[in-house]
Amino acid sequence: MILALSILLVLVSLLLIVLLHRGKGGGLSSMLGGSFYSNLSGSSVVERNLDRITVIAGLVWSICIVGLGLLYKNQGG
């Protein structure tokens, strides 16, 4: 279980690094293709979706940290 949470934590951490962005673009997400999608549809829709994905990834990251902490505490080490 610890290994699964650790792998999930690494993957979500990498996702959060990619999702770092400023409110009006210009961050990593626009550099990696976000500007392409904002040209196809309204930029406000893309920004809202990026914000939602970022919040969800942040929550998953937080749950992984708490879960790993509890597992390590119960393991006795």
C-alpha cells in the first residue's frame, strides 16, 4: 500500500508541476500546449478546466501525503 501511494504521489506531483500556471496564461501549462487549446475555444473555459484539474490534483496529493503519514506511523518506523 505504501508503494502504491508513493507512486501515485510522484505522478500527481509531476502533474502539478505541469499544471503550474498564472491566471491569465503564460505559465508552464500554456508553454506545453495550453495556448493551442485556448485558440480553439474560449480561454476562460480552458482556464476553468485547468483550475479544476489543478484543485483535484492538489486534493489527491494532500490525501496521499496524509495517507503515507498514517501508514508510516502505524508501521512503527
